[in-house]
Amino acid sequence: MAEARELTEAEKARRGWMSLLAKAPPARLAELWEARGAAPGFGWLRAPEVGGMMVRGRAGGTGAAFNLGEMTVTRCALKLSDGRVGHAMVQGRDRRKAEIAALVDAGMQGVEAESLRAELLAVLEAEMAAAKAARAGKAAGTKVDFFTMVRGED
Amino acid sequence: MYVAVKGGEKAIDNAHEWLDEARRGDPSVAELTIPQIREQLALAVNRVMAEGSLYDPDLAALAIKQARGDLIEAIFLIRAYRTTLPRFGYSLPVDTGAMECDRRISATFKDVPGGQVLGPTFDYTHRLLDFALEAEGLERPEAAPEAGAEDHPQMPRVTEFLNKEGLIQQEIAPAPAEDQPDDLTRQPLELPAARPLRLQSLTRGDEGFVLSMAYSTQRGYAKNHPFVGELRIGTVAVEAEIPELGFAIEIGEVVLTECETVNQFLGSKSEPPQFTRGYGLVFGQTERKAISMALVDRALRWKEFGEDDKGAPAQDEEFVLYHCDNIQATGFLEHIKLPHYVDFQSELELVRKIRREADEAGHQEAAE
């Protein structure tokens, strides 16, 4: 495996939206995408393909790597008619989700980036953050407050 | 050995049709949907994902439905399915230190930074049947109260506190070039197995088997005095390299259960006395399995720590690793119900021959 290198700002941004799209709820992603109207024309570089990714963990959390088990993922690559290339690797077996994610990835590299950010990525981000916050809140509600029983020392 | 036989096709077809009908059960009762199984039998789904070794809740729910709730059969279906998937690669090791915890408890430190968080646990329930659940069309349970957290708090590892004082054996990642674990799904298991291979084997091992092995160590067979240093359940992001891009992205999120045990201290001529560790990491909310895995992992590390071989089953790598896989076990066990007519005929002949010879010898003795 390659040593981690410093990413450029553009790569960091792309990593950010691709990660968000990979984790997005498929139905909501499709809904937000379709609300934008007609999809741009494209051709497949690699049609959506379902496969397995072997997830690794580390012994003791920080020690030697080991293979924990696979997860399902779907990947694809496409090229818009203007030549921009979009990639996607998303969790699950939803080919449509991978297609939309790759279309958004390609779109983010051009003029529609701003509207995609506002109408799709920012919305998903906010909703996913809200779901996480609700979960964090429930967890916090089960945090134990210990108190020491009065000890009769005198 | 069993032999191929012809015939019975009609009987088999009819048996499978009856199986389909039996799976559906009484048609006047509503049919289960995959989302119902995924949402309402989530812990069964988690077990099937862990032992099927494939994280996909919808597929696990489908397998449970198809298998009529027989979880080992469902795990078998998932294992068979996963062999059909092209392997896209290996993720970066997940960072469980950054887990967004639903649950996080320590049995060793009361006032652990980040706090003791119970999560949606069966602990402290009275284990009395709740007949209210028997009624249909129940009111939706009230949403659990939220304590106004903006985000999941940082949960530092409990073992790190001991580590800072040098009181516990450290877990240090090897250099990247050496940090390439063997993969059970690519090479057959060979012994002796390095710890990464043992952990892969245990995490997909049968919960009942791993639990019993762990329990045997508690009862005295290779006792190693475990404390649950930390148990955490929550969500972690999975990152993987995208070769076309030359960098890693998050490709999804998984719920994991992690257990770190703190075990009896030992020292040697070169090392001062210190605690040792066992480790469990399992797909889904599966804490019984994760704790069991940590205990068995620790028992299997006896050589590394220069402990005595007490001849305990849980110390025996071959015994544990070759018997923990319920799909291998069930495959070999259940094959004996298939036609063995030829084998059995020869055994039958042999017994008849021995008896005939014994009878003849008896007659001769009587005649003499």
C-alpha cells in the first residue's frame, strides 16, 4: 500500500464529496438528483459493478492489520459528453446510486459545482449530520452519572 | 464416502415446493418483509453478517427469510453469495479509536474520559417476558430522550491510560510493507497461524463455539483473569484507495463491536510485570461474540507470552481454528445424511463375514 501523501486542495475537496456520496442514503440521493431535472448525457467507462471490499481492522485497535470481513460496494466510471470523468465507489448494491454519485462527481468538476453543492451535497450533509447528532444525543442520554454512597466514617 | 445416485427428482421437486409453502406458513398471517427483518430482528441480521463475513444488512435479512430463521443456513447462503462477488480490494484498517459510539463501557475504570455510555442494552433489564409486545398495532415507542449532544464525544481508548504508564503490553502496527495479513478467503488455513489470521478466523467463527471456548478459560482451562477494559459499539467509516484517483475515500460506514480485555500481568527477565491484552472486533452489535473473541484471542497468545501449555482446548490453535467455522462444520456434519449406500453395504458385508467366522469357530470348538 502506498504511503499516505499530502493531498492537494482539489483532491481533498473531491475526497470529501465522494465520501459523502458513498455514505448517502440511496433513496434520498436519487430524490435530490431527480429534482434537478434532466441528467447530462454520458457514456460508461465502466458500467456499475457490484463487488466486495475486504474491511480490515487492527489487533488491539492499533496493532497489526487483520481481515475483518467484506462489505458490498458498487463502483462505476463515466464520461460526460464534454469529456469530464466521474468516478464512484459507494456502499451497497444499488447501481443507480453509483451512477448518480459518478454523475455528481463529474459535475462537481465544472460550472454546475455550485448548484450541486447547494442543492444536493449540502442538503445530504446537513441531513446526515442531523441523524448523527440525534444518535449522539440518545447515546449521551444513557451516560452514567456515578455518585458515591455516603460512607459512615465517623 | 457418499455416491451419486439417480432417481427421486420428482420427490425432490415436491419437497422443495413444500419447503416454499412451509416457509410462508399460514397465509392468513401477514408475510414478513426484508425491511421488517432488517429493522426488527437486527441482532439476528448482525450475527449473519458477522459469521457470513459480509456486511450488507439487506442481504442478511433476505438470507434469514429464505432460511426460515435458521441462522446457520442463512450464514451459509451469505458465504455462498460472497464467493460470487468480484473482490475490489482491501480497505485501510478502520480506526476504531474514532468510532461514533452508541455504547461504551469499561469494567476497569469508573471515571473514564468520555464516560460510561450504556446505549440500547439488554443489561439491567429483568429478563421477564414483556406481554405488551404480544399485542399487535402497538403504539410506537417514544423516541429515547436526547441529551442535546451536538456530536459524538471523543472516546479515548481505555488501554491507552495504562499504556501511558507502560503498564500494559503495547499494540504497535508493523511497517506497511510487513503489515499485509494473510486472508482466509484467499488461502487455506495453515498452522501455525499468525495472530491476524487467528483474529479473522475468530471474528467469523460460530458465536456459540467461541462463547464456549471463552467460558472454558473462565472456568479454569487456561485461566487468564480477564477484565473488560473496554467494550464499544458504534459506527466507523471505511476508507479505501481508489486506484484511478490515487487517494483514499470513505466508501461507507459499518457498525462494529470492539472489546479489549486487560489480562493478568506477567513479567520476564527483560520486561517488568505488565498487563496483557485480548482483542475482539466483530461486525454489528454483537457484544457477546466480541467479548468471547477477546478471551479466546488472549488464550491463544500463550506462546508469545511464554506461558505454560496447560493442554487446555482454548490454547490449542488447531482445535479452535479448525472447529470454529460453523459452515465447514455443518458441511461435514450434514453430509453424513446423504446416501452412503455403498460404504454401508461393505460394512454390512464385513460384519456378516466376521459373525459367520465367529460362528464357525464356535461350532469347531464345540465339536472338539
